[in-house]
Amino acid sequence: MPSMSKESRRTQRVVLAAGASAAVAAVGSTANGFVTGPALRTLPTQTTTQQSGYVASAGEAAPQSNSALLSGGCFALAASAVAVRSGARKARRSAVATRATAVSTETATDCINAIRFLAVDAINKSNSGHPGAPMGQAPIGFCLFAETMDFNPANPDWINRDRFVLSSGHGCMFQYSVLHLTGYKSVSMDDIKQFRQWGSKTPGHPENFETAGIEVTTGPLGMGVSNAVGLAAAEAHNAAVYNKPGMPLIDHYTYCIMGDGCCQEGISHESCAYAGHLGLGKLIVFYDDNGITIDGHTELSFTEDVGKRYEAYGWQVLTVTDGNTDVDAIRQAITDAKACTDKPTLIKVKTVIGYGSPNKADSHDAHGAPLGKDEGQATRDQLGWKYGEFEVPDHVYETYRAHGARGAKKEEEWNKMWGEYKKAHPELAEQFQRIVVDKKLPANWSDCLPKATPETAGKATRLHSQDCLNAIANTLPELIGGSADLAPSNMTLMKCTGDFLKGTYDGRNMRFGIREFGMGAVANAISLDRTGLVPYCATFTIFSDYMRNAIRVAALAKAGTIFVTTHDSIAVGEDGPTHQPIETIPSLRMIPDLLVMRPADCNESSGAYKVAVELSKNESRPTFMAFTRQALPNLPNSSIENTEKGAYAVLDPADPDIVLIGTGSEVSVCWEAAKEMKDKKVKVVSMPCWELFRAQPQSYKDQILPKGVPTMSVEAAVTMGWGEWSDAHVGINCFGASAPGNTCMDKFGFNVPNVVSCANRLLKGEKGVLSDGSQGKH
Ligand SMILES: Cc1ncc(C[n+]2csc(CCOP(=O)(O)OP(=O)(O)O)c2C)c(N)n1
Ligand SMILES: [Mg+2]
């Protein structure tokens, strides 16, 4: 086990001991004095037996309707809770942790209501947004942002900050509220008043590239919790690599709130199963179990036992039966979550959506529409919130900011430790400084990338990819990643390092299992962790469809993920059309800010890796790479430098009659066709990356594709989009077929005679799609 774990276990034991003595001191003398407001106190008591609801096992919480919780739960009682540890399912009696907090219960109540009403007011003002979730999640927000998490609002980049992800991103006013209350400059009261408006720092879903303090971009449900798994994985890896006894450089938690939607989405099943397998003990996820989604009550579509599912994944599952009022139960659950160091924890918190709203609580009416002025006032009356719109009393600010100040102090202590670490472990410190602090690549790092000449024996570009990956794996300890169970096929195993698994978090080969979407989101978060790691993830080109939204979000949210894919065309062969990408590569070219690279040989593969790694590290941007299954020759003129320009001439006669543009495996077909067309001056261009070529100066583009010279593209993919570069196109606008790869290529028209014939048709004036693969249909 990494030294970090021992260290943090020790810390946690101390925390636990302190918590326990506080609890003991409180038992018998202190009822849970947490209340939601005078108005609610007048509601009739639903039951005298309802206990402060903390149940440390999924199945133990007595089923309760949310309306019962709304009326009865407001009388949060102290007493005791039956806590049954998941897994062992061993009952234990425990006093409710009445943690000695620095603030009175009235202040805590106001702190919670401040989150609720900032959300209500901002959403009312913008007349757009989702108030229900923040109103239900507010007590969790208070526990995390006023009591639990380590962060410094003055420095959102502090390396060892606790990470927080709001997976239910539609409830982003929750996050803007807590960032504002704790003192992040990125979210001023004016920003809150500008919620969802043009140019504001408070967009309709949390965007890490827009608002400091937001770690990842969420909105597509399930993505955030999967990112949280990636952040926790990054923490575990960095901790294992760098922590030394007494010097836990990386030692933080990753917290996440997700809703019913995140729980339902398949991506969360993938990533959370992976997190359980890895035993990521510092991942703590709150499930906002409010029983409501857009369509209505979850009975309509969602009746599985989520807790049991997470137990089966290998998580510790805790339940808070009244998350609206029972802050002590939330606190206790956090304490217990931290105490479990070898499993992630799911804290299932029963909440009421739109809590406090007399007419909209516990209904999908509170999900995605403003409460409105009248209901906002009625909610103020119900919760006893005596402050005006956007008014936050000083004692609330003071409470949150005092916690922020404690975080600032923790950062100071961390800086001191980092100073000592540099003296005690100079070599590792140098690595930490370069990778994590400066986020820089070593000088001349790309010298290690393989190079070839046309005389060098050709091979599949997936093998070149393997060579590149292994060359840089030695040079860049920050390279970490793996494949969705296709490592021997994708050639993505790094030979110089071991597996990233429970107990060996220092390993860098990630075993994602067959979970492409989860893999993409986890890899994105490893980049968004902002500790300088360079993540890659791999699958067959065709199955990138399964993680497409993670690729899209990588481009949007500036995650420096390197998507390595192989088996990039119908030349996959025998596996047939389910495995043969046709539209995949062209459709990925439609995603803004994503680089799509289809290298044609050794040097182009090296060039692709050079671009991808530099983009990841220096600009935190993603690259998608597609490599062949089949062998290809090494091309004349190919080089890393030419690849970086996106396109270059492989054959470059003066005053050409025609230009043939190929990508990947079709460049050599164009090259062979050019040799056949002896009576014509045929220029052959390799275009491994449209986006890089598009960014070149016009003079270079004109040099490569001279104006007025007929140009034809040849690519084993749909022809859509090629009009940007060429007059005529050879492609495949139908599905492929199961047959040996070279047969498929031949039958669908990617052979020298067909390319020559199409080139001659273009020379005679024909334009457009000259070969669409339909000749191969049988
Ligand atoms: C992948 C994806 N599908 C659909 C949506 C649209 N959507 C936004 S919120 C929501 C319902 C979410 O329900 P829940 O997570 O329970 O949130 P709550 O209503 O409790 O706030 C849906 C379907 C989305 N954001 N992402
Ligand atoms: Mg819900």
C-alpha cells in the first residue's frame, strides 16, 4: 500500500477519536437542535418514533414518502440511529454525532437557507433554472463548504484542495451560492444576479473553463460523478507516487453530489463499478435521493435499490433518512465515509426537492422552473427566512468565510510541508515541481519519438502508436491511461510501469474494463485534476461512439485527454460492419476544438503523439487519434514537423495536373495511383489532421493545395465534409462487410485502378462523389 494511505488512516483515526469524544460529551445532554425555521416548527408532529435518520446501510432506511419527510422530518430528533455497516451488515448502536460546531444551530439554519434563497432569488430573477435541487441539497452544502472541505477561496488552484463535483449540474445555483458564500472572487453577488445571462460567470450549468472554483463541467447527467471517479483516481495515483512518511503532499478528498438522473445514466454504472473495483476510499458521493425527476416521481421509471447496487460495486453505503433538517446525520455520515479508507462511500440522502416551498416541494414543479415571486415569499415564510432578495446576513458570510480562512491556513501549512519535502526528497520534488506545479514538459522530450524513412519496413500504425506510447512513457512519468479491455489489440500497454489497481496506485496502466463512456469521463477528469497528468484512453475507433459525449465534453471543457483508437476503417476486415467505422472519423471532425488525427506511417504517428501530448499538457486540449490494424509503408517526406502542419506533400511535382489527398491508409493508395498515372503530374498530399491544416497560414495552404488544380480526396470513410478541401471524392457512404481487410478495401473501391479511374474522370471535369463504395454491395 502506498505510504499515503497509512498516513491518512492515522489522521482519520485522530479525527474519529475527536469526533467520538465530542459525541460522547453530547449524548444525553444535547438533542439535535437543528431546526429549519419557526414556521415549520408549528407543523403537526407526524410521528413520535421518527428518529434522527442516519442509517449506515442501504437497505435499513424505513421506506418513507417524501411528503412524510417534509412534514415530520422537520422535527429532526437527536436520539440514536441504528447504523449497520454495509458489507458486514453488523448492527451497531451509535450516538448521533452531535459534533461540536463553531456556530449555533440558528446560524447553521441561516447558512443553509442562504443557499436556498440565493438559488430561489437568482432563478426568479433570470426566470430560468432549477431551484428544487439546491433547496434540497443545501444542508449537504453547508456541511461540506462551511465545515468539512479543505479549500482556499483565494487560490482555487491550490494543489491539495478537496475536489467537489456537482454531478446534477442543472442545480448549479447550489454551487454558485457556496462559492459566493465562501468568498471565491469568481462568483460575486453581481454574478449571482446575472445567473444564466450573456457573458456571466454563472452559466446555466457549471463550466470549469468559465468559473474559478468549478472543477469540471457538468450537465450531461452521470458525467460529473464519473469525473469524480477520475479525480479520485488522480489523487490516489499522485499520493502513491509522491507521498512520504509525514509528508502527504497529495492527500485530499473528492466529494460529489448526484441526483436520480446521474444514478440512472449508464455512464455512472460504468465509472462507479470501476471506482468500487479500485477501492477509491477518498471518494465520497452524496446521492440526492429526492424521488423526483422531470417526468414526475421516480416510481415511474426508477425502482431499483440503488444502495444495494452500490454495495455490489464494492462501495460503503450509508443512508441519511432526513437530509432536509438532520445536519448531524449528514455530519456523521461524512465522518463514517472518511473512516472507510478502502472503499468509496455513497451517502444516500433522502431530501425533498424544493424543500420549504409550500406548493411546489416534492414535485417536479420545483425541478426546472422558477418558484415565482409569490411562492418565493411563501417559502421565506415557511422557512422563517426574514431577509430580502439577494440579502445575506453577515453572520452567514462570517461562518462560511471563517471556514474558507481555515482552508487558507491549511494551504499555508501545505506550503511549509512542500518546502520541507524539497529538502528531504530533492529528486521527487524536482519531478513534482515540473509535472504538478509548473505543468511543463521536459526540454526536448519529443526526441524520444521514433522516426523512419521510406526504406524502413512498414507496419501497422497501431504498432507505431505502441512504439510512441512506450517511448514517451519512459520520458514522461505523468503519462497514465489504458484501454477498455483492448490493450493487446490497441497496443496501449506501457511496458515500463505496472497496473493502476487497488494497492498499486503508483502503476500507470489503467484497466478500465469494457466501459468506454466511463473511461472517457475518468480520463477527462485526470486531466482536469490540474496536477499535470497526461491521460490517454483507448478503444476501437468504432466504439468511440460509446464515449462520444465524453469526447465532446473534453473538447468543450478543455480536458487534455488523448483518445487512442485503432482499427480505423473497413480494413478491420473479418469482424464486419459492426466493427468497421464509416462515419466515425468525419463525425468527430465536426466537434469544435477537437483535433482528429489519422496518421499514415511511423513519422506521422510520432507527429500525432507530439501534437497530442503538447496540446494536453500545454493547452489542456484533447486529441483523437485513429490508427490502422493493417501494415502501411513509410512515406517520402513524412516527418513530425510536416505532421504538425496538418498536411504536406508526399509527391510534389512542379505545376501538378491533379492533387490526390489521402489520410491514413489511403495515402499510400494515392501514392501508388500517382505512380500509375505516368503521363500526368500527380501531386500527392497526406492530410493527417484537418484542424491543424486549417490553422496554417493561407500561403501554406495554397502551396499544398494550389488554387485551380483539380483535387480529389481518398478516404475510407463517408465523404461528407471533404468539399472543404477537394473537388471530387472517393469514399464509402455505405456500411462495410465481413471479409478479409484487403478484400474489403478492394471491393469498396480503395484500390489503385479505381483511384486512377476516378482521377481521370476528375481530369475530364467530373466532380463530387466519384466513388461511394456502393460497387461493393452484394
Ligand atoms: C444525459 C442527460 N440526459 C438528460 C438530461 C436532461 N435533464 C436534466 S435534469 C433531468 C432530470 C434529473 O433528475 P434528477 O437528477 O433527479 O434531478 P432533480 O430533478 O432531483 O433535481 C434531465 C432528464 C441531461 N441533463 N443529461
Ligand atoms: Mg431527483
